[in-house]
Amino acid sequence: MYWYYLIALIMISIDQLTKWIIVKTMELGDQITIIDNFFYITSHRNTGAAWGILEGQMTFFYIVTAIVVIVVIYYMQMYAKESKWLAIALSLVLGGAIGNFIDRLFRQEVVDFFDFIIFGYDFPIFNVADSSLVIGACLIILAMIMDEVKKGKVKS
């Protein structure tokens, strides 16, 4: 019945496993070329949020993450049963939020390693939890649009 919590758990597991592999096999700053001039695995640490903003504000991140987790679980309980897309989206957001929270709690920093250069721009290094959060947020927007379209068709 609550299969969407399993998705969150899978995302947390993949996130933590990949971060553990990076920490155990690479020194900070080490880089492995996957596709030259495009994709690298780079061992990086971040004490802030996306793009390093709010660096070192761990208490703030603990509070915000706790609020996000509570709100996401509330929405999952209230609305995920009605929409598989929304359930998947919220599961990804939950998994991503908890994945980075675990790092902040136990390491006091987030382990990042996906390093892309896109059209000459060195995109900020990120991880599986970040990807899960972004994809989840995009799917929430999509689910909301689909819901509004569906409501519009019903009203006609």
C-alpha cells in the first residue's frame, strides 16, 4: 500500500552507497574522467546548499530538512494514493532530502561527485540525492499541471 516509501528508501540507499564508495576510494579533489571535457567523477565536499550557498549553516539545514520531510510525508499520506505521479515525485524528494540530511548529520558536509561541463560551463558538482530532489521537484510540477488539465477537462 505504501510502495512510495520504498522508492524513497531505494534512493537513500543508492545515494549513501555511492557517497561511501567515493569517500573510501578517492581523496578529496581526486578526479576520474568518464567522458573527456564533459563528465567526471570528482571527490568534492559541500557544507552549504546548491552552489555552496549558505555554507556552514548546519543548524539551518537541520531545521529546513526536518520541515521538508514532515511536509512531504504529510502530502504523501494525504494525496499520494490519488496520483502515482505525485507519489513518485514526493518519494524522490523525500529520498533526496534524507540522503543529504544523513551526510550533514554524520559528516557535517555533503559528499558530491557528479561533475559535468556543459557547453563550456563547469556545472556545480552534485550527487544522487541532489538528482533525486531535482527530478522529484520537476515531477511535482508535472503532476500539478496534469491535475489542472484533468480538472479543466472535467469542468468542460
